[in-house]
Amino acid sequence: MNENLKIYNAVREVPETAKKPIQGGKLKGKTDINPTWRIKVLTEQFGACGFGWYYEVKNKWTEQVGDEVAVFVDIEL
């Protein structure tokens, strides 16, 4: 296997147990991937958060559209 693709091939498929269909809103019909699964995969590949990898919050904001409020966070990983 090409060494450059080692991590990609290890994490490219999301297990069905980590997927959840989105039932409403603009994303209806799309799939939500469990954030805990994402952290688990990062830990498996790079070690514990804070040692093998880390994140830094760059920006947080909310947007209101009608009666709904959406929350966004930009991170540097």
C-alpha cells in the first residue's frame, strides 16, 4: 500500500453504527456522522488529544433563520 494513503484507507469508510439520517430541515436526506466516532478515529490514528493532535477554536457564532437558530464553530485541527 502507498504510505501516503495509509491513513486515508484506514478511515475512509464510516461504519453504519456511526451514521444517522437527518430527518428534517435543509439537510433532510443527508447523513450525520457521530462526532464521538470522529474523535475515536483521530485518537486511533494520532494518539490522545493534546498529545498526538489537538484543536483550537478559531471562531464561534450563531445565525437565526426564521424560528431556527444554527450554531457554528470554526476549528483548526
